[in-house]
Amino acid sequence: MAGKLTLAELQQAVDNGEIDTVIVALTDMQGRLMGKRFQAEFFLESAWQETHSCNYLLATDMEMITVEGYKSTSWEAGYGDYIMKPDMSTLRRVPWLDGTALVLCDVLDHSHVDVPHSPRAVLKKQVARLEALGMKPFMATELEFYLFQESYEEAHQMGYRDLTTASMYNEDYHIFQTTKEEEVLRAIRTGLQGADIPVECSKGEASPGQEEINYLYGEAVITGDRHVIIKNACKEIAWLKGRSISFMAKGSNEASGNSSHIHQSIWSLDGKPLFYDADAKHGMSQLMQHYMAGLLRYAGDYTYFLAPNINSYKRFVPGTFAPTKAIWSMDNRTAGYRVCGGHSKSVRVECRVGGGDLNPYLAMAGLIAAGIDGIEKKLTLEDEFVGDAYGGKEAQDIPITLRAATESLNRSTMLRAAIGDDVIDHYVHAAKWEQSEYDRCVTDWEINRGFERS
């Protein structure tokens, strides 16, 4: 049974008693699905056209605190509504939830104009800029996470300490170990496939209990939609199985962090890959080189969109396959930007900076904006780095703290021109709040270190 639904197919499924609930969701700043569950009959009657949600959903932190100081949303303005406009091209079945369908929404103001700081709108704006140049971006994200034996409720009761990972040893590409985890991973793969998300594979990753899901590349907005649905699905399916999953960028001092690598290529509007040039070195066209030069020049500017939380920066550790330098290299996993598929039409650049906690719409928007600037200015790509990128090469460092990334975002004239001052100010405010919340909190590390000895 195909996962994708038209409005008429939904009506038929409701009439047949197959579907009784429709989840109507937007994506918040943290990349989470927020919205309502509609009785399917009412959705078909009117809610498929639009519904409403409180505008604070795009101005809260991870804890859903109503953060003061946003220009767009405040107590003084009364925390009114935004319009949630279902994008009916995203309507699909949710096989892992009984009788349920899902549709994603754009977020509009009362004039029915995109709310500019809504993550999907931020990405759509950059896609439109590229389309005005006669091109469109194709992208894919990789999703890494940890699978634990405990449920979310048990993990909470344990204070998220001493949890049992799904395996006892490094399971990178390990078939026997991942066989033990198939009850959850198979349910994820088949569930997503049934929800019209073309899954390529799952695999074990580089630490005990670490997994990865890969899915088919697509146009950027479609990729963003798939990413947020996959992430939500992994958590829901794990919960249904009495287990838990975490996408935290760095969950422990010892284990590898969770990444979300982003693969990028540019195509013509009529479907030709523009990064490939059979006569060029490594098959990399001039357009690809300009695009990559933009990625490198502005790597610090958009790091916040790849690493939006305090914890994100704990992942950038040498020798862990997480990058520390904004350099490019051919098929080299120590570099921040790795060229894959060289000498073929599948040539692309993989940004390895992002963590599992990123918002895919914002991350892809930042990358595209930087790439467009490189294309428009015909920036020259620096020479390829060869060797161990952790080995002390003089190169642009990736910001290693949220504070540094916030400063880079705030002063980025490129992103302000591409995305808009108000939008950048909105996310700078979010970043400063995240920093201030961390700065005021006493951590276990401080207590363990200083309780007796300070």
C-alpha cells in the first residue's frame, strides 16, 4: 500500500475505516514536529485548507520556555496565532501508528505570507534564489543515533545515567550485532518505506549501540521534510518497542558523537547534474568549485545552523571522525568537507560538520546561501588537502563553542543579505538564550570535581 496520499485517497481511506486520525504538524526551531491530531472527518471538511497554532512555537527553547526578547513574539503582543497551511504534497500514511496519516505545514502570518523565520520558509527562500539562477539543489542527510535498551520513561527515572546501549562493542558495519537490533531497525526501515520515504539502508556505527539510517537524496525541501519525519519516526517506533533513541550530538565523553552529514549537488532545472565535468580534475565542474569555495569561506558564518546547542560543540574532537577544520579533500573523512563520487555524475560534496541535533531546513539553507555566494562571486577553490586533517594544518577552524558560532552568525553580512536581518536576529537571540541557560546552570562535572576539593 503506497504511503503517499492525495486528498481523494485520504477520503477513500477514511470512508473504508482505514484512517481516522490526521497529524497536522509544523517544524519548530529545534527541528521537532509540533501540531495537532485531527479527527480525519474534520480534517477533510476544513482543516486540510488551514488551521492555527500559537506563534510561540517558533520562539521557545528545548524546554518550551517562552523566551523573552524576540521581536516577532512576546507577552506584550499577546502570543497570538500563526496559520498552519498544510502542504498537501506531504500527506502520507504513518504505518507505525494505527489509522494515522501525517501532513507537514508551512507557517503563515495573518496575511497568508510565509513567516520568514519558520525553518521551512528559510530553506524555501534559498531554494528560490538558486532557481532564479536556473538551478536547484539536491541533498541528502545521514541520521546517526544511539539505541538504548531502556524506554524513555525508564531513562528519565534513571537520570539518563548508566543506560544500556543496544550493543556491547563497536558495531560499525557489524551484521551479527545489528541482527540483535533488527526488531527496532527493521520496524524503522519498513515503517518509513511505507510512509513514502525511500530508505536505502541502516547500519551499525562506530560505538556500542550507535546506528545510522540512510535514505534517497532529493530536492532540498523534500529532503528536509524526510529528515524531520525520519527523526520523529525513529523515536516513536523505539518508544512503541519499549526502547529509546537519542540524536544528541555528544551523549558521553567516551563514545562517538552523532553526526548528520549533508550531501549536496546542484542540478539544472531540466534535470542535468551541474557539479560534474568529465574533463575537469576529479570530475568537478567550475560551478562545483565555486560552490565549495563559498562553503569554505563562510563555514564559520553558518556553523550555528549545523550545531545549534551547547552540546553540539562537544562533538568536535580530533580523531573521532568529527571535523575540526573547514577544509576539503577527496574521500577523506578527517576533512570538514569531503568530495564523494569523484569522476562520475554522482560527484557531490559532503558537509561533515553537522550533528544529529541540527534542524535540516536551517542547515541546508545556510549551506545553499554560502554556495550561491561562491557561485555569484566566482570564488576560487583552495587546493585540496591530502592527509590527516587533524594533524595541525594551518586552516580555518570550525568554531568550537556556541559562543563563537553565535558571534560569527551575528556578524555575517552574507547570511544577513541572503536570509534577512530579522531572521538572523531571531536565531542569534535563540543562540544567546541557549548559552545563557547553560552559563547559569551547575553541572554534574562541577559538583563531582569541586564538592570536596574546592
